[in-house]
Amino acid sequence: MTDASNPQQFKSAASNRFVVPGWTNLVEGMPDSVEVQLDLDQADIGREQASLLVEYWATNADMTLQSILPVRAFTTTPEGWCVFVPAQGRVLVRAVDPQPTPPVLVSHWINIDPATPAGTTVNVKVNFPGNVPNTTSRKLSLNS
């Protein structure tokens, strides 16, 4: 049984980023070979209600894992966050902020080719659009 008051927290050996809890060994028999790094724009750190919704689909019909990462998690972890996935399937990253009017919901799919070499890193740069003080128009973008 795990102790919820003191959860075990893993870090990536390659990037020193925190691994979103549960995002290792997603598919039995398939190694974690791709590190997806979530890079939140510094201008968005102050968002109070924003979250990232991250999903892994092993197949088009099989959502294997879904996690919510609140933006405020980035304020306490300057190293950043990542998830590990096997070299197959799809990763969906959604940026959600219900505060502005209208609310923000932006999505981006990452298709992972089975021929992807082990150790590949993908960076997802997240920039929320909207009305946060001292920000300009932003979008969710993928840089790899």
C-alpha cells in the first residue's frame, strides 16, 4: 500500500525532471523509450486554475493512462515535468484554463512511430492564450 502523504516521486535520469506519477512502464513488455518533456511558458506560471491533461493511447481504441497536471505544480518544481512512453501509440496534451471567458482548451497529438530510437526526447512547449497580466497571445505548440 502507498502512503498518500509521502508519495514516491521519480526523476528522469537524463533530464532531472520530475516524472508525472504513474507515467512509467505503461505497456507490459515494452520499455519506456521516449521522454515527453512538458515545458510551460514562464508567463503562464501565475495561472490559478489552469491544468495540463495528458493522455497516452497505446492504440487508437485503447486509452492507457490519463493524468491532470496543475500549472501550479510548475511553481514548485523548477526542473520541470515529463512522462515516459514506449515507442508506439499516441500522446495527447491538452491545455485547460476555465477562468477566462471564454475558457481555454487547446489540444495537440503526438504520434509515436514504433521505429523511434530509445532515448528520444520530445519537448511540448505550452503557451496559454488569453488574458493573464503581462502576457501576449499564446498557443500550445510542439517543438521536437
